[in-house]
Amino acid sequence: MSHKEDLAQMAHLMRRAGFGATREELERRVAVGYESTVEELLNPPEDDLAGPAGTFAMLTRYHPNTLLPGGVPTLGQSSWMYHMINSPNPLVEKVALFWHHVFSTGNSKVDNCDQLLEQVDMFRKFGMGDYRTMLVELSKNPAMIYWLDNNENHRDAVNENWGRELLELFSMGVSNYTEVDVREASRAFTGWTIAPKIPRLPYGRFPWKFDYREEDHDDTEKTFLGHTGNFNGEDIIDIIVREPATLRFICRHLYNFFVADEVQVPAWTIEPARDEEALGTMMNTLEESGYDMKALLRVMFNSDFFKEATYSKIKSPAEVVAGTLRLVEDWNMPRPGIKDIGLQPGYMGQSILDPPSVEGWYTGPEWINSGSLLARINFVADRVADTSLSGVQKIIADMKSEGVSTPGELVQASLEHMGFLELSPETQEQLLGHAKGGGNLDWSNEAATGTRIGEVLALVGATTEYQFG
Amino acid sequence: MAIETVVGNRAWIYSHNIGRNAAAGTGFSMPIAVAPAKDGVLFVASRGSDTNPNQRVSKVTLDQEFIHEFGRVGEEQGNHVFLTGVALDRDENVYTTDEWLNRVSVFDNAGNFLHSWGEAGEGEGQFSGPSGLAFDKDENLVIVNSLNSRVQTFTKEGKFLSGFGTKGSGEDELDMPWGITTDDDGNIFVADWNNHRIQKFSAGGAHLGSIGHGGAGPGNLRHPSGVAVDGDGDVYAVDWMNQRVAIFNSDGMPLAFLRGDAVEVSKWGQMSIEANPDMQRRRRQVSNLDEQQARFRMPVGCAFDRAANRLIVCDSQRGRLQIYDKETNYADPQANL
């Protein structure tokens, strides 16, 4: 592979395993190598995993209200978006976003962004570990318990909400269990609740804690998926992770999130997977590794099916926002107005920490409508054309030092700086046609030339290839 | 629950707490710095929030009386965006720093805006994220420049006098410093936030020593945000990320931690609870309520009122101040009382 092909492949990896990368970062990573970069992403320094590291400290110093935003979703959304933009461990944030897609929990009901951020921290901590542990932690997560009413699930008055979604949306998928299984799973999770917490007045929010109440747990016999015993919640999870349906369900989610857009989840029972062979590889890896997510991600990122899946996934709004802001190096320090970065994905159809339902968001083409498409394009255009931003200034400076002059060189350099994108011939021609209208770059007038470069970058941001991951 | 923290002949006795989370009036919104005045009056700087802009300076009393507030949100003169520090001169005029607007604002004791000074920049006498500020024994202002890691001294009218400090992790360097104080000898103590230590300098900027280093154990600090020194030379480091105040003696030896002792609800806090029956019911259901309620949650600033031998800690996330009285020449009572 040529050096530029290496850079393009690395750009693809960083879009999927992170939120994109500047050309400078891509050069550094290519020098390290593809597989080594995968390992670096999979094995971040322990210190930076969950909390009191630099990104968190910096944000909380300048915006202390992002620590315990309570029922104000904007500050919680801003907090997470700031981490997506600035985390030195982008895959940790990306994996957390993946689990937030699957285990969707929303502020619309929880009314407690503190606990939603705590759940995100849990995804950061356990997201690349083993899936069984993740399910156990999820079952004990206060935001999830409240979201799916398990605090209302009592020995003598069973509430099936958590038990149903555990099977339908979090592990096996519909048509792989019966209504009786839902009931029995729910009985096994009776007594898994949250302890009363100090209310918000007068000193602000205090944390919820998981509380297991043995006296409220139904310890009698249950029959679940053909197994019989006096099951408790963890026993149910042990049975779930032995089911082939679970392997397929989780791998299909991962394929949809990291590799290529699938049909929406409700259609999975009737539509075959986009790439059954790739799905089979992923399922085998997950099973052989004992549900080790890191092992699966390693195989997936290093596979040919992943490397060849360029432009086969429409970026989620969070990816558009975080990726663009990383590229232009905006919001790498907190400043007033931070709520804007939390709100932007919502304008495009994805209010993080506040999904539309427990089903999460519909992805792929569902991200695009006449309003969201304009919001996405305008967001990118406004940033990449802003020559006051340091990332844009670096792009301009690079082009100058590279001696970029002709319209063709301008288009090519712009595509490289925005992720080594390869446009369709038709789009490439249209872009070139626009660039030709301005003639060659005039470096004696840097301000005007910067503006011209910004315009071309903005047009690149509107292309299918940029809007796809 | 340690309501009294005793080390040798010193004791820090929890007195009470003031405040509640409130966007205006009888409470604070992320209190970030405090300056004690005469007669039990306190000036408290609230950082506020991006979504509910309630930054302000509140004038209150130790007896939990609200007097008035000023310096609210805005870029106009007399307002604040990133309100960070507060200090009083001998006439009890109020000086505040704004690390976004890069200026010092001056108010009289009644909160009337007088004037402001300062300009953004990296040069001598310019501001780059001014955060902590304190008066020295000559009634000049020493001000931390957080973003370029410098400490600068000005007359209280804003004339630049001197400065020192470079960014780094070396012995005499600073990295994003935050709080600052001076002692009776004119020495300057800086909360070296990103280096997890307190730095001590002479008035002329000579490095005299460091207190603490990164970690969570005794003698350790994680992102210290505030610093105060009492008349005995004991140093108080607000150990922001470790959720405590670490106390050191004048030689830098660790003495004790304060972790927050607010077992009781403040007067204004009680008003919130009494007005909300659901809050009362829920509080009755909480186990170990006192223990949870008492603790600091990311405290930021502190001040030591030497006239009253009293430590005041901004318990920022809880919207309150926790007050400790220091007793020197403390003698432990007989065991068989």
C-alpha cells in the first residue's frame, strides 16, 4: 500500500474506532502501524478510563455544574460531548456510545443526568470487558433500574418491564423467548432495586445506589429458557449468555455500529444480515473468547470486511459533531456557552442521554431527513469554514507549506485533510468545477485564500463521503 | 463522624454550615471563593452555571442572614462571566476576578460597582485567565494567571508591580494554578492545580518549597483548588478531586484531613425542606443520611479568618459553606469524665 493508502485506511479506522483524526494524528498513527494503533485504542492507560483524568478535571473546573447536572439534560449532554471531543482514548468513548445505543436510557423519564453520566462511566469502565459482567452491572445500574421500573418489581407484584427489555432489546432479540420466560426472568430480578437517596433540596443531587432486598426477592422455583431452579438475576444472565441468539444479537449490533449500516433492529427477524460471513466470524470470536468484547473488537478492526467497509455507514449526529469539532480543534478548552455542544446532536436527531425510547435510535438512513441533513451540513460548514479555529488554520498552513496552488490540488488537499476521502467521480467533478471558478490560490493574500479553502472544506463537509463514516 | 479533628494541641471544631443551592438570594450557586469581612460578614463568589446564569457575589453573615448580592451575569462593567476569585482590601472594598473577561472588578462594601482594570494578553501586567487573588501585607494584590501559569502583583488600582512563574512541572514551576493566599511574612502560597501541590514563594517570587504531591493518601493532593494559611502557619489545601481539605504544618508536614462535617441542615436549607413535604418524607427514608449529607463534594475555595481563628470552606457542589473554628493550645479532656 502507498503511504496515502495507509493514511486513508487509518482515517477509516479512526472514524469508526473514534471520532476521526486530524492529518497530523493520522501521520503519527501510520508511523506506529495499523495493528499497533488498534492495540493502543483497545488498551488505553488505566488512569484515563473512567473519571478523574485530565478531561474530566478540566471540564469540571470551568463548568462545575456539568458534574451533577440533575434534570437539566443539556449540561449532561455537554459533559459527554466534551469527553467525545477531547478524550485521549476515543475508542472508550465510542464504545460507551455504542452501549448507550443498545442499552438506551433516557433523561425524559430518569430526570437525572447525574445518574445517566454515571451509567456512561460504567460503559467506559466495562464496555470493552466481558458482556456478562456488563449485563450484571447494567442490572444493578440505578438509572436503568428506574428507567425500566425494576424498583417497582416486587416479590408479590411483578413488573415485567426490565425482564422484557433485557431479553428483547439487550440480549436475545424478539422471537427467541416466550412470554413465560419474560415473567420468570422478571421474578428472578425482584428485590433488585435502588436505595432511597437524599432528595435534591437543599444541597443538590446525591447519588442513587443499588440495593438488593432479599425480603422482596422471589426465591421460589422458576423455569427460564428450559432451565429450572431457584434463579436469581445473575442466574438468568448466565443462561442468556449461553444462548446463540445472544451472540448473534450483540454481534449484529456491533456490526451495525462499527462496520456498516444494517436494517433496523425490528426487522432483524425477517431480514438477513448484511454480511453473514462477517457476522459468523464475529460470533465465533465472541463465543470463543467468553464474550470478551475487546477480543471481538480486535478481530473486527483488523478484518478485511471492516477495512473494506468504507462509506457504508452514515455517521450518527454525535459522530458528526464530535468528529468535526476534533478536526477543527474547537472546544479543546472549556469556555462559556458549552451547552451548545450538548444541544447540537439533538438538532440532528440524536439527543444523547435522551433517546426517544428504550429501543434507542434508528440508525443508518433514519438519521437523514430534510431537516437533519441541513443541520448536519450547516454545522460542518460553519466550523470548517471558520478560519479563526486552530484546526482550520493548521489545514491552511499545511496547504501553504505543501505549495497547494491549482484547483485540482486544492480539492485533493481538502479531501485529505478531512479524512483522506475518496469521492465519487461525479461529486469530485462538481467540487473541482467550483474550485476552478476561483482559479489558482493566491498565497500573497492569505486571508482571501484561507476563505477560499474554508469554502471548499465546507463543500467537502456536504458530500456523502464526509457524512458517511 | 469527626465533628472535631484533633492533632496534638490543635483542634478544628466544626461549627455550622451556611447556604443551599439557590439561583439567587438565600443560597449560593457553586460557591467558588469566599472573603471574610469584619463582624461576621462574608462575601461569597458563586460560579453559577451555563444554563442557569446565576453567578454573583453574595454578602451574607455567619449567622445566616442574607444582606444583598451583586455582580451578576454579563460582560458589561460590574458583571461577570467566569467569576473566580474574591478578596477585600482594608476598607472592605470587594475585588473580583473573571477568568473569561480577563479583568478585576472593584465594588464598594455595599456592592456598588466602582471600576475595573486589566487586559487580556501574555505580557507583563496582562491577564490570561486570572483566577485566585489575595492581598499581601502591603495591600497589593497578588493574582494568579491560570492559563500562562504566572503570579503577578498589582497595586489595588491595577498598576503592575512584578510577576513570576513559568508553566511546567519543575520544582519552581506552575501548571494551571488556581487559588492563592499570602501569610503575615508576605510569602505567597499557590494551589498548583495541575501539579497536585501547593507552591510557596517569597514575595519576590523565589521558590521556597512545595507541599504535597499527586495521590490520595496522607500528604497527597489531587488537583488542589484553594489554599489558606492561618496565624500559626498551618496551611489548608482544598484537595478538590480528593473531596477534602488537607492540613499541613508550616514545614509542610501533613496534619489532618477535613472531609466535611455538615450533619445539620443550614438555616436556609431548612426552609427548602419545610416547604416541601416530599423532601421531608424522602429524607426520613434515607439510611446514613448524616454521613452522606455531611461530606464535601468537590470543595473549591477556602479562607482563614485570622481575627476569628476560623476556617471557611466553599463546599461548591453542595451550594454551602462549611465553617470550622480552630482551637490552639487544645488540651484533650480526661478520659474518665
